[in-house]
Amino acid sequence: MSCVARQGTQRADLRGARYALHAEWTKTRTAGGTVWLLLALVAATVALGAAVATATRCPAAGCGQDPAKVSLSGVDLGQAVVAILAVLAISGEYGTGMIRVTLTAMPRRTTVLAAKATVLTGLVLVAGTVAVLGSVLAGRLILPGNGFTPAHGYPLLSLADGPYLRAAAGSVLYLSLVGLLGLGVATAIRDSAAAIGVALGLLYLFPVIAAAVSSPQWQRHLEQIAPMSAGLAIQATTGLRGMTVSPWAGIGVLAAWAAGAMLAGGLLLRLRDA
């Protein structure tokens, strides 16, 4: 292929990618449930984090609680909203048959999936940042009154502190990866209800199984490979030496799950009929 022909192909691919991004952004922002789900993500995350912070007490030094994990505990619930949002980003089109129109307008299916992933990730990053900042603020206001004070070895929550900043930024990254996991699952399964069930099962079922297993060794292994248990290790700021997986290694486990789901979904999207 000549240089001119190659440049023409590259320009066409770039125009196609821009068109796909614009189309996905238009569909996403005009969908009735998108705004409500994003608001639910923020509200659920902040509300649960504030409730847990209110209920957690640290009456003496060394009470064994991690103030960052306490204030960010709402992410445990917010991730379910993200998973639902991600599933509906593509399975809704399969349910209405609009996916045929989408793939006719943009035959490059991997470009369509990449555009959906980009728009979804951008929305989750914005909403997740608002939710995490709200949770950190709630924890900063509530926890000192429950004994999380410098006298007990707990400085005020502050994003100027490296471990707290890592916990907060990592939580936003965690939510984004959950979104990609849900999108990959939905692309592979197509059906909304089934995809939501599988995505939530991958997140919440592993901790249940780990708690039911009597062998400490198997519990440790399950926690190391579970997307939720491993991924949420990013929130830890205390007791790092006793953790089954380090914070960044844990988020890497979740990233591997998300990449695997997206790869499987993209492959099936290319091989199957719309």
C-alpha cells in the first residue's frame, strides 16, 4: 500500500472513530436512565459512606479501623449502579434492535465497542470523582466525632496525604474498571437481566464464597483473585503488611478481569450476527 493510500485509510479510520464517539455520546446523554443512574451512583456512594462513618466508633488508640475504607465504604454499593449503567449501555440496544442500526452505520464493530467504553468510562470517572470526594468530605466531618482523632493515631482525612489520595483516586479507578467489566459481560451475553446478574455475581459472589470456605488458605486465594476483594484493596491505608494482596496489585487483578471481559465481548461481537 502506498504512503498516500495509507494516510487516506488512517484519516478514514479517524473520522470513523470520531463519528462513533459522537454517536455514542448522543445516545448516552439522551437516554432517559443515564442521568438518574449517575445521580444514584453519587447518592448511594455518599449516603452509605456517611452512614457507615456515623456508625463506626474508635474509642481508643489502635482500634483497628481504617478511616479511609470506612469513609469510602459506599463504593461497595455504588459499584452496583455502575455495573447496571455499563450493562444497559449496550444490552439496551440489543433489546430494542437498535444495535442493527448502529452496526450498519458503523460496520467496524470494535470501533463501536471502543466508543461505548470511552463514553462510559468518561461518565463514570466524572460521577465517581464527585461521589468519592463527597464520601471523603463526609468522613472528614463525621469521623473525628467518633474517636478518629490525632490523639488516637488518626489524622484528619486529607487528599494531601499520600495514602488517602491513593485510596480516593484508586476508588474512582475501581469504579471505572467495574464499568468496563460490566460492558464486556453485557457485550458477550446481550440480555440485560442475565448480564446484570453475571456482573453483580462476579463482584459480590466471591466474598460470600470466601466467607463460607473453612480453609484459610483457600480464603486467601479467593480474596486474591476476586475482582471486588482484590480491587478494593486500593482503599487500604493501614495494616498493609497483613493484606492478602497489595493495593496496586489488587487493582491490577480487577483490571485483568475487565480486560478479559472486554476481550471476550469484543471477540463475540465480531463473530456473531447482530
